[in-house]
Amino acid sequence: MIEGEGDPSAAGQRLDAGLLRELGVGEAQATLLQFSSAFCAPCRAVRRVSSEVAALVPGVQHVEVDAESHLDAVRALGIWRTPTLLVLDAEGRVAKRATGVPGKPQLIAALGDVL
């Protein structure tokens, strides 16, 4: 399910550049920033869908972060469950936030709003 309005982390908040670097986010037109945990079956599905979409859409990168290894970032970003996927624009602003497993068409549509 892709969410947006009413969620402070999805309302155009620009994430700290240092935090993004720490999480492994490089320069790209759009980033699919996925927070996962070790024994999370839906996380594997999100990884597959996000990787496929990043390979299909030019200028998009997929970065997966182990939530347990980055607790400060998880708390700062209000990540309450895994998987959580943040769609970031080139400036590091959160355009959309998805919890659970988004479908490929939903993800491509969310990127269309960013690119």
C-alpha cells in the first residue's frame, strides 16, 4: 500500500544528506530506500519488486537497509515495521512511503510522480 498524505515522513521532508550517505544512498534521480529485517518474508518480496523496477526505470536506484543495524535512522524516520519503502527524489525528499509489499505498477506510478 503506497501512502503519502498525512504522514510527516512522506510530506516532502528532505532527509539529511549525511544520514542518506550513511545508509548507502548515492546520487540518483530517484531512490527506493527499503528498510528490512532478517526474518521478514515480505521484505524479500519488496526487494525483488524494487530491484526489478530499478532495473526497468532509468535513473532509479534501490537501496536496502537492515533496520536492526540502523536503529537511530529507523527512529528518526519513524519506521515502525518492516518492510517500509521510502521513495526519494533526487534532492533526498520523501515523495511516497509504502508499508507492506507494493505492486510493481504502484511503484512505477509512484516513481512517475518523482521523475
